[in-house]
Amino acid sequence: LMQKVAKEHLGLFKPHTDPAPANLDVGNVNHLEFLLKARENLQYSELRKKMAAAMIYTKVGKKMPGMLKPIGDKLQEKGIFTTWMLQEQDLIQAFAKSYADRIICEAFKETIAGKFGPVDPSLNEVLDEVFLLHMLSTIEKDMPTFLESKLLNPGQAQQVLDLNRQLCADLAPKSLGLIEAFGLPEEMLQSPIASDWVDYNAYDNQGELQTRAEFEAVLNKY
């Protein structure tokens, strides 16, 4: 799936042109969004460059005539298939993940701004906190990339970690309310290991937690 996402995105992507913040503030979601876009730009440039070189090896290798075919086969070993499927899997997965991270960021901003419907003003503060926590957590998960590419310096990276921990502490008292706000019924959150696992394994349930009739009964309740 990530390969397919990366392949489609590589062909359609237009590098972001957002200007860099004069003074990066890790508590500003717009500055954090810039970091996500800058990472995506860098990964795109690197992957495009490597695939362009692989394309040359593939084209030249395929054109090798008769007695030079063994040389052509050797050249194709450095071509598109090997590069894409074997050598650059980490970069491909990272590029696809960066795209997903950026799309989630944009969708979150649009939702808070009311693009998909009005947002109760009483929710603005907690949604802003959740959004900032999400952005900080996303950056923390790929901190080595941000540091290696010099998008963050060590001091700024530490600020990301500190603010992330502080937000977790601030949101902890609200965590149950946030979870309940999704409106997911208990029946849909159940885990076999936390309930009657003997009964769960009593017949071939095809990995489902409920029968169709039980599931429809839950839906009809709500």
C-alpha cells in the first residue's frame, strides 16, 4: 500500500513553497506544518534523483544488443525494479508516510476552522491542544530525519520533547472525555482477551468479534 501511495504521489507531487519561519516556534502549529512540508520536499527530491538514475540504467540495459546482453542485464540490476523494490524501500515508505502526515495535518486544520461544519466554540481550546500534541508526536516519531536534515537543531528537538510531555500531562485529566467524544459504543471496543476468550474460540468466528445479528443489534441501538 505504501509503495502504491509513494508511486502515485511521486508523479503528482509539486514541491511546497511555504517560506521558512524567521524564528521557529515549536508551539506554533503553522511552524510545525512547515517542518512536515519541508521533510516531504527533501524526501521527494532524494527519491526522484535516485529513480532518475535507475531509469537510465534500465533504458541503457534494455538496449544492449545480442552479445552485449549480459552487460545489459548487469546494468538493469541497478535499474528501476531493484531500486524501487529492494534498495530504497526505507525512503519510499518514509515518503508515503510524510504525505499521510501532511494530509492529516491539513484535514485537522480545516476541521477546526469549520470547513466541514460548525465547531462549538467551547471545544476550540481542547481541539487546539490535541492538534498541537498530534503534530509534536508526529515530529518526535521521526526526529532523526529532522535532525539529520537540519530542519531542527538539538535545542529545538528538546523543546519538541518537553512540550509534548507537558501537553500529555495537561490533557490527561480530559482523556476519558476525549475518548468518549468519539461516540464509539463499548461493544465495538471490546477485546476477546479482556472478555470471555473461551466462548470467543468456541466456534470458527472468522476473526469477528460478533455475529452479524449481534453487530446489527448494536447499530440499531444508536
